[in-house]
Amino acid sequence: MTRAWPVGRFVVGVGGLIAAMSMLWLSLWAIAVPLVRGWSPVAVLSGSMGPHIDTGDVVIAEPPNGETLGPGTVIVFDNPSGPGRVTHRVVAVNPGGDYVTKGDANPRIDSTPVPADTVRGVGRVLVPVVGTPFVWVEHDDWASLALAALAAVGVLWTSRWAVAPRFNPWLYQHTDSLPATREEIGDALGFWPDEPTPPTTGTQLRRVGATTIVLAGVISLGFAGAALIRADAAFAD
């Protein structure tokens, strides 16, 4: 087997590890903020607030605590025209204190004003993407949910190519022959390792894996942080 395949496999593994960690950071953020601050996460089920708040994003809303909210504020309120809750932006306040709201992507304002006592939260934090499974469940899109689950399994499977010492392409010897034996075919699929070079020690292997995990974690945290920072634009007046 040529050296190109092990190196490529390692690169794919690192990519999978970064993707998995990025989603982990975002999911932890969506869970930790409500737990620490006592706020409520709300999955966005439609595109009426695009482009800043998209379908599948999670809005973390602070209780209104009776304060008067001005135009530009994103609020979560009981739907005055039907069941469920709506996340839209305040565009005006009526003399009686009711809020006139509008979805950013909608051409017109909402037909029914929102009484102040039906406002359940004020949008403070936006976590992109992580609410997408709830959207699929809401719309009975089980095919997308199943494909996403398979993709997640694939990402986790390939991630081990980056962290398991036995898959590191720089620490193992490889031949130029095509896979023929059970061991060679298994190695190509990631089941069995090649023979390690004699100078390599267990400590060196563990250090390589630990270093890869740390670097992937830092990179993924950068991606997650950038996504959260861009999401702040959703709550700009």
C-alpha cells in the first residue's frame, strides 16, 4: 500500500474530528447558557427570520421580566393567531402597549399585535444549526434525520483515524503492494494496523494522539466561536 492513502486517511480523520468537536461546542453552548442563566432555548422551525436567524437555529431567550421592549428586539411570544410560539422582531409599539411584529424575511408586518403578557422571552443568544433535528421531527422528515445520524456515525468513525496511534501515517511502515491479504484489506478499511517501526514507543504514540486532539479542539472552538459571533447580528436593532 502506498504512503498516500495513510496520509489521506489521517487528513480525513482530522477533518472529521474538527467537525465533530465544532458541533459539540455549539451543542454545549446551547445547553450551558440556559442552565447557567435560567433562560429558555427555542428551536427556529421556519425561515421567516432569515437571513440572520435560519431554520434549525436555536434562539436562547431571556424572560422579559415586565420590561418595555423597543423596536428591533427579537421576542418569543405565544402565537396570537393559532397554537405554538413565534420568534419575530418588534417593529413598533402601539399606544396600548401591544407589540407590532414582523419576520425579517416577511414582506409585511404580522396581522395581529402581540399583547405584552404573551411575550415569553427576549432573544439574547443565537446558536446556529443545532436545532435542525427538531425541525425534521416537527415536519416528520425522518429520512433527513436518518441520513444525519448516518453522517454523524461516519464522522465519528473517521475521527479515530486522527487520534488512534495505530493509524498515524508517520509512525508506521507501509509497502507498495496492493492489498491482497486479509490484514492488508483490513488495514485499508481501518480495521487492522500496519506494523509499527521499532523505534516508536507507546508514549510517543499517545503524545501524537493527544496533540492532535488538542489542536483539533482549538480549531473547532475557533469555528464555533466565529459562528456565535456572526449570530450576534441577529439581535441588532
